[in-house]
Amino acid sequence: MGTVWAVIKREYLQRVRTRWFVIATIGAPILFLGLIAAPALFGGDVDEVDRTLAVVDHTGVLYDGLAARLDAGDFIVEPAPGDNLSALDARVEEGELGGYLVLDQATLTRGDVIFATAQQPSALRALSLQQAVAQTAVEVRLGGDRADVEALLRGGNLDVRLAAGAAGGVGVEDPRFLVAYVGAFILYMTLLFYAVAVMRSVLEEKTSRIVEVVLSSMRPFQLMLGKILGVGAVGLTQFAIWIGFVTLVALTGLPALVMNQPDLLSMESIQAFVPGLGLPALFVLFFLGGYFIYSGLFAAVGAMCNSDEEAQQAQFPVIMLLVVPIIFVAGVIQSPTEPLSVGLSFVPFFTPILMFARVAVGGAAPWEIAVSVVLMAVMVLAVAWVAGRIYRVGILMAGKRPTLPELLRWIREA
Amino acid sequence: MTSSAIRLTGVTKRFGKHTAVDAFDFEVPEGSIYGLLGPNGSGKTTTIRMIMGILLPDEGRVELFGSDPGETRRRRVGYLPEERGLYRKMKALDVLVFLGEIRGLKPSDARGRALSWLDRLGLSEWATTAVQDLSKGMQQKIQFVATVLHEPGLLILDEPFSGLDPINQDLLEEIVRDLHSKGTTILFSTHLMDQAERLCERVCLISQARKVLDGDLREIKRRERRGVVAVGFEGDDGWLRSPEILSQEAVGDALHLLLAEGTDPQIILRRCLEAGVEVHRFERVEPRLHEIFVRHAGTEAATGGGGLPRGRVATASAPGRGGF
């Protein structure tokens, strides 16, 4: 055990001390935070002048409704007479006014509107003006309550009533969709990243020939095991740091963010982001299962190659195994109880990503999770057996890469 | 009676149709310094890899220190493989500590020993430099330190001198002698006969997967004395073309003739006189290891593998220039 421990320690320390680890571990959450904060930074027009708009209403019926809408959207609105546009132009040029809208008959019939302003408006600004005008036009022509019209335009609630016993999927707007999708993607990326790291490490030992010295002191399987555990521990460390970071942000930053941007994050979506302990625990479990499967396969690939270029080609089939669930994940999230979704999620190579996605959207029964985890564990052992044999023969083998029949012979005879 | 550090009994290894090592019996007594000699491709590295458990023999038995080798037993061995390498991105000291640890040293012990070795080899200031930033010579020294760090009772060195400059060759030779004088058993393979001749007490010659000669070097030489004669003559060299003379080589001002097994030097002398050349020197000389090897393995084995410098074995076209 002492030797395996030494291998684990070497793999772990060598990786954690590198620059990329610090960058990826600290950089990724900062990027994540940036993505959350970006709309808050760019969304609102901070400058008061930019928010001040004049409205010239030739129709005489649109001003009140539009003013109310723009007011709610944080604009400062003033009415303006239609006979002196050059005065308005002058105010825009002098920077007293963010711009002015001219509403006429075409606005009422088609929603067309002129927006005179000093500079090209941002897409968001243009869209909010366009929508406010269109909604007002519809409201005026339709009559009725403002909120009703808005709901109508946005598309009303689709109240889904499922038949008894059926578990539903979730749509794009449901926060659980985001959790499932982001979680599945993080699984995909980290599994690929760390399994490939194992392959590179195997290849480095093989091409530098140090493996012969190392293997004179331990069995090949001990070396492979130590390597996989050491690299895996780096992955878990990274998760721990990320989870700690997210918790920290949730405790300090998130409430502030919610106060500034109440629309961005409702209380419901916060609850979706901070689910119970069950989902993160399953996430780690699926990561570990997937990692043991894929790192074993990648270790075998590394052992049968003699150069990075060869490994690039040889790893292709294994990478395909990882890509399949990513191709299906969106479909699985939307219909987690479809036979195809269920079937795929039971294939141990796909279980980590697809079963996680099903669980995240509440589309998997506990027994299904249990069965998939057991199947995954069986596959871990099978891969360890097969990969261990390929590794044992391949790691000391120079010369050309084995063909498939040769590979099968390695497995049989090792 | 001394016990043996290594004992191979009938060890055979095949790669497909090719037999790399054929029914090999071999014993290295404890405390000896043993040379495993042969041209490249003769099976030296395969034999060593089987001793180290990296390859498993198809037939036969390998024993280390008197019983079946396991990882624990192999940890008492210091192994320097023919193809060397280190973790390029690790610091020199870290590599040494790691390699010490996997052979059962405590990290702190490994560190202390590594530092004192680095000091001895004048590498102290490079301890925290990444291996890839060290010169090739330094890397080879580090590699050697890694081999002896855990104070193994048995050192197995596969072509330890290849690729070293003369200064480092001498340094390594000195360290090997030093370890041997402290009781370490040493087995090393080489195709450099002169090196083996200087260092070894015992040698084993192998050629084309088979053992051709094995035993105490001095005894072998004594036994083989009949095999080489030095002649100096003037005149036509046509008489040298005879089946009894395996090869000829100019050594100093004489010509060393390597005689086929069982050839009486008197026959050669007679033939020489019959040829009517003027002989001014004819004596039996102690053969060099190289000549012994050629005599037993044949010229084709010695040169065929490409391991021996070809120029060393003179061909029949060498003129019979005798010295004065």
C-alpha cells in the first residue's frame, strides 16, 4: 500500500502545484460569477440622460400606456409637442435628452416607430423600446387590462396536468433545466479532462521509459491504480473548491444580486440553484463512477500508444462514448421518462451524464438510480479488469500500436 | 559456500517465433561483480527484464536471494534499465524522493540520502531544478543516484556506460567499485569488452540467445591462453588464410591470431615456417576478452548484431606486416 500511496501523492502534488490547476480552479468560478453578473452590469442604462426620453404622440391615444410601460422599465418619460422636432434634436445633441420616439398611425397599426437618438442603441435597449411600443399598440387596439395584454403577448401559462404516475420533464424556462444541463456539461468536461490527464500521465511514463524503473518496484496494476486515484483526488479537490466558492457566493453575493435584479433571480430559482444535499451527492457519485470507467479506458489507450500523435487517434472511440450522452442530454432532460431516455441512462458508459440529468429534472425513480449505480459499479470492475490487462502488456511494449485482434489477445493472455 | 544473489534455471523467453533467451542457466554469487556480455540483440536486456520481473519467462525459474522474487525482494535491487528516463517536469530531488519511496524508504530518509548523493556528485545546487532543464550528463547521474538510493544489496545495471562521456564513465566506474568493495553484488550488461575486462570478476558471454561462456574471468583467460598467438614476420601473408585462424588483428607491432578451438599453436608455427617467411616473434599471449568472445561466438555473432565496433576484428585482407 505504501507504494500506491507514493504514486497517489506524486500524481496529486505534481498536478495541484501547477499553474493550470490554480487558473482552472480559481478562474472557472470567477468566469461563472462574471456570467451571472454580466447582465446586471450591462443590462440597465446607468446614465440618467440616456434614460430620459421624450415621446411625440401623433395618434393621441398611445402616450399614457407607453409612458407607464417605459416608466416601469426605468425610463424617465416626458411628452413633447409634434411641431418642433428640431428643438428636440438640439436637446439630444446637447446631451440633455437620451432620444425621442415619434408615434404615428403606422405605430398603431404595425408597431413601427421612429427613435431619434445620438448613438446606436444597444440591442437590449432597442428591444425594450420596441416591445413597450408594440404592447401599448396592442393594448390600445384591443382594450382591456394592461397585465392581461402582456400575459397574452408573452404566451400564457401552460398548465400541464400529467396522467397519474407519469413523471414530467421540464422546459427551458424551468430552473431545473439549467441545473440538469449545466451539471451534465460539467460532468462531461471534468470526466474528459481528468481521464485524458490519466492517459497523458501513462504516456509520459511510457515514452520517458521511467516506467521500467517504477515497475521494478511495484505491479503494473498498483501503478495504474495509484495514478487513477491521484488524478481523481485532484478532481475532487477542484469540486470541493468550487462548491465552497458557490456556497460563499450564495451566502454573501447572491442576496445582493437579487436585490439589484429581482427579475433575474426569483426566490424559486435560488431554491433550484441550492437544492438539497441529494443532488450534489449524486453528482459526486456519478463523477466518481464515470471517472473510474473512463480513466481506466484512457489509461489503456495511453499504454498501447507510443506518442501523443498516436494517442490522439487511439482515444477517438473512447471520446465518442463520452460524446453520445452529450448529444442526447437535451432530449433526455425534456422527456426523461421516454423509453429511449431511460434505456440510454442505464448504459453504464452514459449513466453518469444521462442519469444525473434525469435525476436533476425529477424524472428518475429511486430504484432506477440504484440500479444504474449498481450497473456502473459492475462496469468499473469490468473496465479495471480489461484495462489492467491491456495496461500491463502495453506499458512495456514498444513498436506499433496493437490491432484489435492483438488487443483481444493481450486481454486473454495477460 | 556463498549463496547466490541471482539464480536462473532453464529460463526461456520467446517473442512470437523469435527465441530471445534460450534455456539459460545463470548464477550470480553474492558479493561478486559480474559482467553479462554479448552483442546487441543477444538477449541481455531480456534476461535482465526477467530478473526484474518486468517480463515473465515462458519456461524456467528465476530466484532472487534464494527464493522466488516478489515486489519486496525486488526492492532490495537497484535497477538501471538500458533505456533511461525520469519525470521531466519534476524537480530532481522530488524524483529521487519518489523513487526512494516506492522502494520502501520513508520520505524523510529518501530526501536525506538523495541530498548527500547529490552533494557527492556535485549536483547540490541543481536539486530543485526541473529534470528537463538539466544537461544530459546530469540527468544520467540523477538516474544513477535513483538506482542506488535505497542502498540495494544487488545492483543490476543494463549498459550503464553507454552514452556517458569519459569523465562520467570513470566516475561511475569508481562508484561501482566502491559499492562492490562494500559488499554490494553487481551484475551489469555491456557490449564493451574492455570495460568488462577492467571491472568484472566473473563474466557470462551470450550470443544469439545462448550462453557461450561463463565463469571467473582470470580462469577463463588462463584456460584460453592456447587460443591466441602473437606473430611478427616479414614476407608473404598467404599462409594466414587457413581454417584454423579465425581472425587476425594488429596489436602493437605484432599480429594477434585467434585460433579455432582445439588448434595447437605448433601447427601454426610449422605452417608459418613452411611458408618461408622470416619470423622474428611467435608467442602465446593472454587473450583479451574480445578475442575470447569472437573465438566462442564466431565473428558473425560478434559483428552481426552491430554491437561490436566492426573495425576491431581485422579481416583476412590485413597485410602481414611484421614489426622490427
